[in-house]
Amino acid sequence: MLILARKIGESIKIGDNISIEIISVAGNTVKIGIEAPKEVGILRKELYDLVKNENIGASAINLGDLSELKKLNNSTYIDKDRK
């Protein structure tokens, strides 16, 4: 982890396209401004972690669901239009 000290109005560059500026400091709260291309997603870490965990949960395989799909796949399908 890189740790830098910055004062209000000072910035940090990440690559050529991302700039982070210290806007204000009040007590233990720091406000930052981020300039980045629109295609770069920017989320607070706690929101990113929530979305990541939801996606992991949504993609989990339920073995009961698989057995139901197998039953459907093995069932006889009659196509009335086919001769």
C-alpha cells in the first residue's frame, strides 16, 4: 500500500487519466474529488463489497435446482409440428 500525505487542494495522479484531489478536512472526515473517464467505475469500498457479495450469492449453484433441471431435460418432449 502506498501512503501519501496531501494538503487541501493537492492532488494525486493515478496513471494518465485519474486524478484525486483533497477538497476539505473536517475532524476525521476527508472529502475528495475524483476525476476519471466515464468508463472507470468508482464506488465506495463498502458498496463495492456489498455488490460483490450479492453477485457471488446470486451465482451460487443450488444442487436441488440442478436436479430439477436434469428432470426437465430427461422428460419426454412432444413437438406437435414435427412428424
